[in-house]
Amino acid sequence: MHNDRSPCCTLPFTLLGGAGFAESLFLMINRWYELGIELPTLPTSVASAWAPAARVWGRDTRGEGLGSDRCLRHYCFPPTCVGVQKVRLHRPQETAGSCQHTGAVVRLSFGVMITAMKKRRHHKGHDAVHDTRRKGSFSTATSALPSISLTTAGVVVVIAAAGLALVSKETGLWRSAFGLGSESADRKDRAAHEATLTNGGWRLPDARTTQRLDTSRCSIDRVAVGDLSAERFQREYRHKKPVMVHFPNGARDWTEPAKWSLPALTRDYGQWQLNTGGSVEIVRRGGNGEIVTSLDTFVGSLMRKAREDTGEAKYYIFDREFYKASDLPHTLTLPAYFTPRDDLDDSFFFLGASGSGVVFHKHADTWNGVVFGRKRWFLYPTNNTPPGGVFHGFTIMNWYERIYPNLTLDKMPMECVQQGGDILYLPEGFYHATLNIGDTIAVALQKKEAMLLTEKLFYRLTELNARLSESTSASTEIHKKILDTLLQLRGLLPDSSEVAMKLGEKYGDLGQHQKAVEFLQKAIDLDPYFVLAHTALAKNLASLRRYQEAEDLFLRARALSPELWDVYKEYGMFLLLQGRYADAVPVLRQGTELQPDSLPFWSYLKVAQEKSGDKEGAMEKTLDSLILDHVAQDDMQRKMQPVPVSNHLQRMMFTSHSVSPTAEGSMTSAQN
């Protein structure tokens, strides 16, 4: 409940009429600046006359401030704007002391000019105005106001008239008054714009996107936060099953949404650097985007880039450092069972447009809270590997449009659309993929360590694979430990296509190709959509000189996922080793189109061109020019910070090292 005397200064539109009209007029001013309409600088006399402004209190049936207990219906210049030349009109925070302002011109966003009130304390009659308001009267309390000159009054009346005209137009009254026909289009435009304003400035999905990506299906428990005690959470959900926690006032119940809005983030963090990438590459790199860019650049251009064929957003911010380095953690007020601990939890910040998201992965316990937007979740328990595999065989949109519609009932995922303000708890080990609907901004906290045996073994694989990549001597011992760990997992998850795939790859690494074939075929039998199980099986069949079977599998993998560069890498290498250089050229060429900054693709393409007699094609790119192109990155160099060349080359080298995801929260490199 608010104290009526809490200082929240507003322009005194009560001078011009009743409270409803006053607030409507101020909303009109706010609307003007949102639309980018220039307002003239007001005479100092007008600003001075407005200084003792009485606040307009909206009341709901409980007698509390409308919208929330944070004075959300009151628009004002914040006290922090004293002496500041650039501020935004926004809803106030509760502060102590009087609201004072300078007489300087303050430029609001989108070029709006308003003269701030002269620095002065509230008029001594201000309390009298509040007293009348507390009694339910909205009289102006003229005795508390200074005199106003005719010139000043004239300016005020002109603004009032303009405001009344705009408000009438916004409500459609002018159409009915003048018989100007249908107002449906105008109403739709108005509704869309107002909805965007209430969405923190982030874009809402259009009707086509909503129809394409949204669903009313929800197979996850939805529980009101008031019904979910710590005891019930521990008893029914912790390490057992997901739950979508709903808050009556949305994100306002656990954070300060205004600080997550587009204007606030770009104002406070516009030049901060964040990691961004595509749905596959983020998971491939263990939960890190491959491109570093400023927030301003992302929201200004990269966020709007989408694939022409699927409409999938090319870039999605998936960042491990931004959130904890910002002031946003101070805005959280969470239920006890979600409260983070720095020594136990990692944090993640997410931001993407419609069609962005990440492919399937899993990890330790996590919760994910959406502040603005909506997020569609697809979940599978640990013992049920998602169709398509977890080795990034498909982008999220490709999976959604090619695999998901063809799933039988027993292969369908648990799923639900997370609304803005909801928090999803995801137990350790649950595979999950996400798809954003509209601009979506979210935060996640994830446990650093696994707690249950199965996921502990997956985390151990991550550690062992990291040691293997760094080892120069004890590799045999590490291979044995990896194999032992995988066999333990095989005992726990006998029907896991992921475990079968990993075992097949490991036996292949050890030169036991026949045994590798058995496990890889098992993975495909469990999941016919497992693209990289097809390519791994093809490689091992080639090692057994079963070349035609191997090529058939490569072609099947390409048909399953024609945009996956891994297929062109493996198939191109297979053709080169067969001495089929002319056949290898178009395959490797396709790989360079999918991964234009991959030096190995270009190098092997050059070899294939030279060996096939295409001397002119082989001169298309020299190694020196490739390196220069990679470092320069053309116009991207002006806008983004590319991953350093040395790291990128190590990552993109054609090796058999597999990366397995761990979630929209985090991934481990061998394992949201």
C-alpha cells in the first residue's frame, strides 16, 4: 500500500479538468514522445506554474494504486533527473524527500523537448491537495496554486485542446462525430502500439508468427506462486519434474520490469559487449555465442536478421557474464527456493526475436524467468533422448518444422509456452530446446554442479574430454576412463540414443570399428532422425571398406539436414580420401557457403579443385587472403568483435571431437 505523501511529481493537468482527463492528457504527452512527435519548449512561466503539481491517484477496488504497489499509474520526472540533460519519461520509483527539478531543457528519447520545472519544492498547499484527494475529491484546490498569467493560461489551453483532439482520435470518437467510416484498422494499429508499449518497448509477434509458433498445449504443471511453498516444491518438483510458476502480477512480483525494457537496457548498457550466435552454434560451443557484439548493435540490426527460408532468427544473445556484471541482479526478489547463491549458481542472460532459441541440451538444476515476451519449451526426461539427437543435427526452426510434425504420440515432448512473468523450474538432466515468440528477454540461474548420479557421469565425461584435448601423453588412460564412464551410463540408460552414439564414437576413436558400427546402428534404430549418428556410422563403415554403405548414409544425412555443415565436412573428406576430387568440389563448396569463415573448408576445397584440374577455381582463394578475410570480416569488423582467429581456428579444425550440450542456462562441452 502506498503512502499518499510519497514524493512523485507530475505535471498538474488537474488544472485543466477532472482526474481522468488529466491522466489522459498526460498519457497523450507520453504517447507523443513514443511516436517521435516534437513538442515545443514550454515557456519558463508555464513550467513554473506547473511546479506545485498535484498527483493524480488512480484507485482500484481495494484502494491501492492501480497496476501494482509501486505507483505505476503516476507518470513523472524522476528526482534523479536533477541536472541531467537526457532522461526518459517513465513511471516513478518510491523515493524519499521532495521532487526537485532544474529549469534546464531536458531532451527525452525520440527527440521530444520538454522544459523541466524550475527547481523548487512543492508549494505549501500541496498537502492540502493530497488531503482532498484522500477524501475522494479531485477538486483542484485552487488556493494552493499560484496565479497564472493570461499568456500562460493560453498556452496551457492550446495544449489541452490538442490533447483532447488526439485523445478523441485515439479513442475513435472523432470518426463517429464526423461520420468518417470504419475505425477497425485504426483500432488495430492503436492496440498493437499500446501492447508494444506495455511490453517494455520489445516487439510483439505478428499474427502470422503467433499462428506458426504458439500453442495452447501445455503438459507441464502450472502452479500459482502462492500455492507453491518451499516444502511442496522440494517434495513434488525438486529433481523430479518441471513446474511453471505463475505470479499474479507477472514479472513485477519478482523483478523491476522497467529496468529490463528496451529503453532502459540500451540507455544503461548499450555499449556493453555480449555473446550472440545461432541455435546450433550456441550449443556446439557449450553455451556461448560465437560472435561478440554490443547491445546497441544487436538490437539495432542483428536481432532483426532472419533466414529467408525458415524465418529463423540468425542471432540470439546467450551470455554468461552480462547479467552478473550488470545491476540487474539487484532487481530480483524471488521465492526462497529460487534465490541464487554465487558459490552454487551460474547466471545467464537471453535476448532474441521471434524464431530464435537453442536446440536440445541438458545440465544441472535451473530456473528460467521471462521478463518480456514468450518462450516455447520442448522437454524430454534424461532417459528419452530427443528425436534428432542432442549433437545439434538441426537448427531449432528446422527441428520444429521438419521433425516435430512427424512425431508419433509416444515420441512427443512435454511442452508449454512460458508467458512473460512466469518462471520455469527445470530439473537436472531434462533435455530441452526453446523457441521465442516475439522479442523475448529472460534470465536463468543454474547450479554449477550436478547432484544426481546420471548427470554427474555426464559432467565427468565433460571433464575427461577436456583433459583429453589437452593431453599429450596420458591419452590412453583417459580414453579408458571415458569408456568406463560411458559403460556406466549405458547400464543406467540402456535406451539412450545419446549414450549409444557416444559409445560408438569412442570405439571408433580406439580403432574398434566393428563394435563402433554396432552401437551407432543402435543409436539410429532408436532415433532415425539422429543425423550425426548417420555420419559417424558412415565414417566407421568407410574404415571397414564398406564404401557404398558409407556413401548411402552420407546422402541420407544430407537429405535429413541439408543445412548442417558437419555433413558436408565428413562427406567431402570421404570423397577426397576416395580420390573422387571432382565429386568433392561441390560438396566442399556447399560447406564454404554454410561456414564462409572456416579455413579448413576452403583449404580442402582448394585441394579438391587442384586435384580435379580446376586451376582457375583453385586460385579463387589463397591461404593469405582467407586469413585476411577472416580477420577483417568486412563490415562486421566495424560493428562486432569477432572471435580471435587462434580460438576460431582451433574450434573449426576438422577433428572428430564431439561437443555435447548441457541448457538454456548452460552447457558443458561433453555432455537451455
